[in-house]
Amino acid sequence: MVAIKLKGVGYAYEDGIKALEGIDLTVMQGERVSLVGPNGAGKSTLLHILDSLYLPTEGEMEIAGIIVNKKTARQATMRAGLLFQDPDDQIFMPRVWDDVAFGPINMMLDELEVSRRVETSLSLAGVTEYADRVPHHLSFGEKKRVAIAGLLAMDPEILLLDEPTANLDPLGRRALVNVLQSLDKSMVLATHDLTVAMELTKRVVVLKRKVLYDGDFHGLLRRPDILTEASLELPSIPRLFSEWNARTGRKNEIPLTLEEALDTLEREMDG
């Protein structure tokens, strides 16, 4: 079943500058996709379009079976949840519990269902102990997890995540990645962090106003031209093994994650 379908989607600002053009993208239900590219590539704009906060200025878009236009945008918005880069743009209530409950309450759910969703979402995001805290007294990473809890409480079919690990310390980054790994949702993740992208997703879309590449990460590693054009630097593990292959003449498939790297080294040692 298709979660997201874009055909020839473009977006131009009021001054006529094109942020996106000719975007064809299909994401299946339950699929996770990373969206990468340089600053100004249009990643955040595309996420806003996928959340129906912006409407395409050209092309067609379907979200969770809804053909999006001015009349259906609000309905489509309810099917997707957007995590902003800065959680302070998303958190505004005086207490964490109230912030997570805000969406379900405005969905006109009854009190028991609101409480159930809030408790479940706080647990999934790992912030149950913060329920009575003032959100703005939390760390940046804790706020991000509260914002995710707020999205989960609304139970969207699709999660749209804009630089979810940006500005996090290593422990906060790992905690957030663990939360995201545990979620059974369709997901589009915009990030500069290829390490996180490789951990969370198998498919990557490289964006620079247009789609430069759409495929798996191993295919992207074989496209140095795309990496250069999109100003992308490989994470340490694939960079190390690429150099190892070059120096030793090996033709091993380049591992993307720590687990894959350990498997590669174990095979080498056994050999």
C-alpha cells in the first residue's frame, strides 16, 4: 500500500525562486526513507509539502490515499506528523503531559483515550518520568523526545522528521535513534548525518532541488559524482573500509554500520 506518492511536484516561492522541481517519489506503507542533500537543497520544504503545510505549485501529491489540494490539505495533514528541527517551535504547553495531550484533545477524543495515548506515547519516547516537568526546563534532546511523543499521541500514519539528531550530544543522539528504531511507522527522515540515515533506513533520496539519486546506500557509495555534487561526506566506517579495499585490493562490499563492519572483520579473520 502506498503511503506517499509525488508526481512532478515542484514548489516556487512568491518571488518566483524554485525550491523544488520535478520530484517523483513513492514511499510504501511501513517504508523508511532518508532525505539527504546540501543546505538549501529543499529538504525542509519537501517535508512541509509532505505534511500538506505547503501545497505544491506544480505536480500531483497523494498522502495516505488522499489526493492533496486546498480542500483536502487539512485531512491529509492529520495522516502525517512533522517533527520540526527546533523542538521549541513545537512545544508550548506549561507541562510535558499537557503538551503531549494537546493533539489528542483537539482531535475530540474522550478523556480515557487521551490519557491512554499520552501514557503510551510518553513510554515509547522514553520520557514518562518528565510528565510533570516544565518542557522548557528540559535539555534539547529531551525536548526532541517530548516532541516525538506529541506526534505519536496523534497516531499519524507517516512520520516526517526534520534533522531529528541535529545539535544533540552523543548520548542524546543515541537515545533518539533508539526511539526511532522502535517505531513501526512509515518514515521520511531529512538529515545531514549519514551515520544516522544508514542506521535507520535502507533507502536514500539525494535532493538538490531535484532528485539526484534514489536507491540504497551501497548504490550511492558507487556514485562519487553524486556525493560530490550533494556535498556529502561518507561516515567513518564506510570511509575506512573504502580506503582499506583500495589499499589491499579487496573487493568486499563496504559496510555501512558498526554491525556490518564487525561481520566483515569476522569473515576476514575466519578466512
